Amino acid sequence: MSNIRVEAVKELFSRKPLAVEAPGEKVSDYYGVHTFGLETMKKYLPTEAYENVKKAVDTWGYIDRKSAASVAAAMKAWAMGFGVTHYTHWFQPLNGSTAEKHDAFFEPTKDGKMFEHFSGKELTQQEPDASSFPSGGIRNTFEARGYSAWDPSSPAFIVEKTLCIPTVFVSYTGEALDFKTPLLKSLFALDKAAVDVCQLFDKDVTKVIATLGWEQEYFLVDEALYYARPDLVLTDRTLMGHASARDQQLADNYFGSIPERVTAFMKELEFECYKLGIPLRTRHNEVAPNQFECAPVFEEANLAVDHNQLLMDIMKRVARKHHFRALLHEKPYKGINGSGKHNNWSMLTNTGVNLLAPGTNPKSNLQLLTFVVNTVKAVHDYADLLRASVMSAGNEHRLGAHEAPPAIISVFIGEHLTRVLNEIEQKVPSDKMTPDQKTELKLNIGKIPEIMLDNTDRNRTSPFAFTGNRFEFRAVGSSMNCAAPMTVLNSAVANQLQEFRKDVDALMEQNVKKDEAILRILRKYIIHSRKVLFEGNGYSEEWIQEAARRGLTNVMNAPEALKAYIEPRSVELLKRMNVLTERELNARFDIQLELFTKKVQIEARVLGDLAVNHIIPTVIKYQNRLIENVKGLKEILPASEFADAASYQLSAIRKISKHKALILEMVDEMVSARKEANTIEDVRELADAYNQKVKHYLDEIRYHIDKLELIVDDDLWPLPKYRELLFAR
Ligand code: ADP
Ligand code: MG
């Protein structure tokens, strides 16, 4: 008899690491060769066109037709030099993937010949048939068209003989159908608001960009084992599996040596990324076995988001080549570490100043404090919206469990900044400052760079932590598009900075000196935002209770958490920042709910199928063996010995019957619950029904299957076990 699981393990043992060859001697020889960035543009474009593009990118402006035509011609010439035959507008629809529709550069001419063609119009705008992408009701079927439009701030790139042009994706009526559109708008809002605040400190600042450095966590699993687990294939996570006797408790995986096959995969991943100008820098093992992380050097946020989306695609492709599958799900395995995507975020001025890095004098440190405190207040005021931006069917399994921040949004700023903020709160008077008070405060603010240098007590349990020269948003899920959380963060901070500038101006109009006005407003904000600051252990039970006492929200399930998207204050914020309209937000909310419902629906189907068609037949087989054994014992043993000899088997037979009956009963109930839910038409009620009436069966059924895994003969168990999925490689 063949067991697919046993076969898979055998296959795995025959694997060897693939030989991987570097594309050149030094990274600088091939870094970015497959991107049409500003440098390449400069080489290929007439000076005037190049200057126009550069200016448009710097000033959020438009590119005129003539320059667009030049760029198109140059891009085509450049791409064809690499044997490229097709081009595509590359965009990020709201289902979380990236989309492409490939068109050939060639067009037939009247005389039946082919003609290579790629115009400015084709570069800047396309009309992909977009009816299959989620629109949340924005796009009616009679106007199923969507438009994609070139984003010149992110370089075009080549993947497998196709020229990919980063674009936004909007409906016929101009509403955003993607992640990029609102992200760009939020970056614009942040730029304006941050420049206005920087002007209080330095008149030379005319532009501020957001910077993002993501850290991508993922699991690898051998493809033979993967195919033997229909739940992994269809849902990207394991819906059953008893904990391995050993998993991450020895904590010996983190930064341990990387297995050879994995090293080969990582090398190739890096080569591919370097060719596309993705500056990957670190790679290491993560906390859980077979879990890894990679992170690039930070970049401008829009570019960083594109690079992360691209990385996830490349990662899946390279993993296949190495006979792995990359699991990007937030919680592929129950009971062990999930995968996140830490978003390191800061702001950078055109004068080269990181606005969250300590400076060299009291003035620049007052600026640092200004940006830190305003960010803290933004997070305090829009914690629910931030949580909504990272909630999904996958991430709800992760937040609050095993080395993942809780669903309570709090901010860690470190001991030293805490001290400085306390001092401002206590020592800045609400009316005029004395010269002594001023000197003392200035002195202390001046000391910030020294104290920050030894700010090593990094708290890894906080969802939103200040880490010396940036904030790190750790609640983002590994499979997500970083654009959603970045859009919310940029918008909330932009809004807050506007408010700050207004507040400071108001005081200055009353003849309060600038520094004093700034300090007074900061003090007010610190007091206002107190409750979101938390320095302790975010994983602890005490924090959950303490947070509740403070009135911080803790919403663990996606449909509830997502509701923050359509709260009046959220709508108000995003409308005011000109990032998303109420209609767009409602659409986004519905799309996220639909995704949630579909994921739970698929998981419920897969679990039902596996339970009935894989697990139940297996346990009956084993139970029959036990029954045979018991019958045999009865035949050959005297009655006095039989009871002892058969006691284990009899108890196992009974246990199997009990678990089997419960599984079958619950699968039936789950199917009915699903059928009943499916009669609901309203997207929101449907998601609630799946959340409240269907989802819980997944864990309840699993419980009994996992118990059976411990009873049934290892030889018969059909699905690769956790110990194999996690340790075999
Ligand atoms: P850790 O695992 O300790 O959090 P890593 O070195 O893995 O740290 O990741 C740190 C990330 O922070 C990198 O992606 C890095 O580029 C990013 N980063 C550093 N400085 C900034 C900044 N000013 N703005 C945005 N991201 C930054
Ligand atoms: Mg980190």
C-alpha cells in the first residue's frame, strides 16, 4: 500500500541543493540592469524629456505628451535590447496580488508584416478588461472598464521577456480600484504637511518623502510535502496537524546556520532581486523552524511597496525552481510563530535629514520630538483605522498569538524618550517659560543623540515601536500589500502635522515665541496621547487587562476590526487628506469582507473534504486493525488474560469512535451553517455570519482530528505531520 506522505518524505531525501550562478562578478555589475530607472532614462532620453520626467516625479506633476512619447520610444529600445517582446501595465488590484495583461510590442501592418509598436499613449494609459478584479460595487457591469495609468515614480522593469510598467488602476469614474492610488495621494498629503512643519525649523526644506523598509517573513516547505497537504495547496495554511514534540521551544533556529538548499534558494532570490534593483540586504532564519526573513535597505515608500509586491512574486517563482513552496500566509502552522511584515517607516527631507533621527543640536532635536510626538498622537487618534488596515482572515490568527503583537495598538518609545516626554509634560508651563526653564529643557533636548545611541532595550512585543531612527509597525501581515497600512499611517500623520502647524501658528499669533509654542503644543499632545504609550510586555495577559482599563480597543477578528474603515472619523480623515472618498472606503471595506468570507468558506470546504475523505477512512482502517487484533486475542487467550491484553486496543477503538462521531456531526453542522449563511445577500451580513457561525468549526473539528493523529498508526496517517513540514528540508 502506498502512502502519499511516506512517498513525499522519500522524495525529499533525494533532493540536492541547486547550483546557483551569480549573474556577474560584483553585485554592482548587475544591480538594477533590468530596470528603467532615472539613470537609464538619462542615457536613453533626449535631455529635455528626461528633465520633464524628473521634474514631474519631484513635484507630483504631469508628464506632457511629447515627453511620454520619448520615454515610450526609449523604453522600447532599451527593453528590446534584452530580447523583450511584450509589455504590460503592472498594477495592484484589491485582491492583494499583482496583475498584468501582456501585449506584444508587435502589431500587424496592412501588408501582413509585423511592426514594432509602443507609443506614448500605450505607455501612459491602458484599458485592461478588469471585470474580474474586485471593485466593491464601484464598477457596474455596464461600465466594466478600468483604466491603468503610468506611475513614473517607480521604474519600469523586465521580468521574463516582458516589460512591466508600474501603474495605478482606477475605474471609469475615476475611483481607485487598487492600493497604489491612495498610497500616492497619502504620500502627497504627507509631503505637504511635513514640509509646512519643517518650515518652522529649516526654510530649506521643500519636499519630504516617506521611507519604508519592510522585513518579509515566510516559511519554506518542500514541494513533495506541500502537494501531500491539500490544505496547504488550497488555503496556504495547515487546517490540521498535531504540534510537533519539538518545534520552536529550543529557540535554536533564529540566526542558526541556514540549510544548504535554502541558501541556494536565497542566493538566487537575491540575484533576481538585484537585477530588478531591489536592495535586499539581510537574510536569516526566523524563530520557527523552516521560517526565514529577508529585508532590503529602505527606500521611498511607493517604490518600496512595489518592490515588496515584486519580491513576493519572485520569491514564489524561485522557490518552485528549488522544489520548495514559499508560504506567505500569516499563520501556516498552529501553535508556532506566524509571519509578519514589519514596516519600518520614517520621513526624509530634500535636505537629507531623517526626521525621526536624533540630530546634533537642540533645534534639530526639537524637530525630532515634534515628529515623534505627532506620530504618537496620530497613532493614538487613529488606532482603530490602523488596525483595520492590517486585518484579514490570515492575520487574525497571528495577532496576539506566539511572538506576534496583540491586536491592541500601542506605541513603544523606549526609556529615554519616555523620560524626555515626561520632562516636557512636567516642566513646560502652560504660560510663559522662565529663562532658567528654557535653558534646562534645551540642555536636555540637546542630549537626545547620546541617550539614543544606547537605546538598545528594543521592545519586540510592541505593535508600533520607535527604534532609534524610525517607527516599526509590526502588526502588518506577511502576505499583505504594505500600501494599505502605509496609506493610513501617512494620512493620519499628515492630518496630525497640519493640526500641529495650526496650533503652533495660533500661539505664535498671540506672541508666544516659536520654541515655546512648539513645546506647549507638544506637551498638550503628550498628555492627550498618554494612554497609547506602553513600554511593557505586549504579549502578557496583564497588558490585555491594563489596555482594557485604559480604554484601548482590542478587536481580534477581522470583520469587526475592518468596520473602522467606515467609521465617520475614518471617512472624515481620509476625505480631508484627499486620499479616499466615502464611496471608495465603503468599497474597500466590502472587498476586504468578501475576501474574508471567501477564505473562511474555502477553508471550511477543504477541512470538510479532508475530514470526510482522508481522515475518517484512515481512522476506520486503523480501527478495523484493532478490532481484528482484539478478536484474535479473544480467540487465543484465556478469558482471565484477555481483559488486560486488549485494554489499550479497546480504549483506542472507543476513542476513535468518539472523535469520529464528533467530527462527522460537526462537519454536517458546518455545512448547514454555510448553506444558511450563503442565502444572505448583503456582503456585510454574510461576513458576520461566516465570522460568527462558520469559523469556529474550523478549530473545533481540527481539535478532534489532531487527537486522532496521536492515536492512529503513523504508517497509515496520510498527511505530512508538523514535524515533517517544519524540520524536513
Ligand atoms: P530588525 O530585524 O532588528 O527589526 P532589520 O535590520 O532586519 O532590523 O530591519 C530594519 C529595517 O529598517 C531595514 O529594512 C532598514 O532598511 C529599515 N530602516 C532603517 N532606517 C530606516 C528609515 N529611516 N526609514 C525606513 N526604514 C528604515
Ligand atoms: Mg523588525
